[in-house]
Amino acid sequence: MPLPDDLSPPSPAPSRRPLRGWGFPVGPSASGSLLAVTGEDVLARSIRLVVLTRPGERVMLPGFGCRAHALLYRPLTPAALDAVAWHVEDAVRRHEPRVEVLSVKATRPAGRAGAVRVDLLYRAKASGREVALQLDLDSDSGSNPEGPR
């Protein structure tokens, strides 16, 4: 009996559970309950957290985060911007399995020396929806997804 051409297991059906997660920074909402985010905002906040965290900032997860921040202290040449984009894509692929990265582009925003704007296009695996996310990295940005304090 001949074997089928494709021996890979069937892909799992998308989860129908609604996405829900904690808001960041963790704190109370206007009603006094824990701040929560729902829907695909969970994915966008998770990606922001991954990209804005430097490796080593989380003691229990030393490999978590994105190495792009180390490049912000060097001249931002086209090669350095390509390296920033590569590090962002690598970090999102490693730490956020619920999305498929479609493209990443890093540019220098006008008037902000030492800063990099990252345009990330990804597809949410559960819904198939494509989402464009823009992140600003600078030497002061850390693990706060809302930007520097």
C-alpha cells in the first residue's frame, strides 16, 4: 500500500476560546478589578512585552526578550537597522507562538537620534487576521510596553 505524500500531522483546529490576559502594568481598572485585556489586544501587548524586554531583565527567564536594544548604542546604519529587524523577528518567533511573523522593517524616525521605529506585520494564528504593529525602541525603553517612564 503506498504511503500518502504528506505524512505531517494535521494542523490543530484554531482555538475558539476568547483571548484574555492581564493588562500591563498590572493594576486595578476603573471598576477596581484587575486590569484585563481581551481579544487580539492580548497578542499585541504580548509582542510589545517580548520586544521591549532586554534579555536578562527577568531573573527566572534570562533568555526572554529581544537583543535589538544592544544595537541602539551603535551607529544606525542600514546594516544595523536590518539587524534590529532580525532580532525583533527572532524574538517574536521564539516567544510568541500564537502569531506568524509576516514582515519586520526597522527605520530611523526623524528627529529622534538613537531611536528606531519597528513596523511589524503578523498574522494571528487563531483568527487568521493580519495585524500591523508599530514599536519605538530607544536607549531608554525597557520592559514597559507603554514606553519609557
